[in-house]
Amino acid sequence: MENTDAIQVSSFPLPPAQYYKLYTDENIRNNRAPKPPAPIQGTYSMFGQQFSTEDNIIRPLEAQGFKRLYPQHFDRRKELKKLNHSLLVNFLDLIDLLVHNPDSPQRAEKIEDLNLLFVHIHHLLNEFRPHQARETLRVMMELQKRQRIETAQRFQNHLEKVREMVNNAFASLPDPAESDRLGGVAEPMDTGDGGSASKNRSEECHPLDRLMCELVDNM
């Protein structure tokens, strides 16, 4: 039955947007979930553009077919401010052009300039992604380190409390040597029954001694 289900799953693949539905808990438990796709080798298409696995994570603008508007060595903060200012100016020019002369061929040029400015802004922001990822990872590791230190400190505090309780319990126990000494000198308890004691002592007397005592008592 499981093999039939697996064949059905592989025979009717879902669209990429719904591919995750195949990885249900039941499919994973019954080993019916499809294997992950193999890594892509060579070129691939994404958002209508061709990419290569040999390219850098962030490709230069020239490799993407765009003209660079800033030099090779620059301050990203200043360049982003300049690009933002240029974007606002070109947008106002486009609005003015659409109001006064909507059929002018300059409209397409302004739209192309706006597109190029957006590409540059997007590219500069993407160059910060590796730094952002490293900073995020650093903050996560520092948080984990702080949590583990706090957990270890709480464990150490509980350990000290347990040791203190054990030491107090041992200190409250009586000393075995003192107990033996007190038990050796203990005197027998007096029950107050003098007659029974005398009777016991009389029974232990010799018969001749008892006879002499009786003769003396009769005199």
C-alpha cells in the first residue's frame, strides 16, 4: 500500500508553490515524502534572468548589463543619498513631462533613468546583506552564550544550596562516639519496687544463712 502511494505522489507532482504539502507528518513517518531536489549545476533561470552557479553571490553591475553610475571606490552612505536625490529629481521631471508633453519621447528616457537608479539602489543595499547576515549570526550567538551562562549560574546556585542543606543535615546528626559513651555509663532505672528487689536478693542467699536469720528473728 505504501509503495502505491509513493508511486502516486511521484506520478502527480504538485506545482512548486504547493510542493511543501507533500512533506506532511504522515508522509515523513511512512517514508513517502519525496527526496529533496539535487543541487543545480551550471546555469538556471530566476525571475526571468539567467544565473550561473559559478557567479558570485552579488554580481557586479557590469556583469548584469547595467552601466555603473558611481566609481569603484566610494562611500555607500553618500552614494545612496545621491541616488535617492537623483531618483526624486527624475521622478519630478517625469511628472512635469507627463503634464506638459505626455507624448514626448523623453518620457521613455526618464523611465529608463528611474529604472537604472532603482537598480543601483537595490544593488548597493544587496551588498550589505553579507554584513547583515554576519551581524545577525553574531547577535544570535551572543544571545545563546548569555542564556547558557545564565543557565549555568542558576545550576551553580542550586548546587550550592543543595550542598548547604546536606552539610546542615550531617551537622545535625549525633556523634556516634558520644552516643556510645553515654550508653556505657547509663544507670539502671529505679522502678520503686523494693519488695521485689529484696525477694530476689533473699532467693540468692545460702540455705544455712537463711536458717540462721530465722533463728535470730525468733529469739
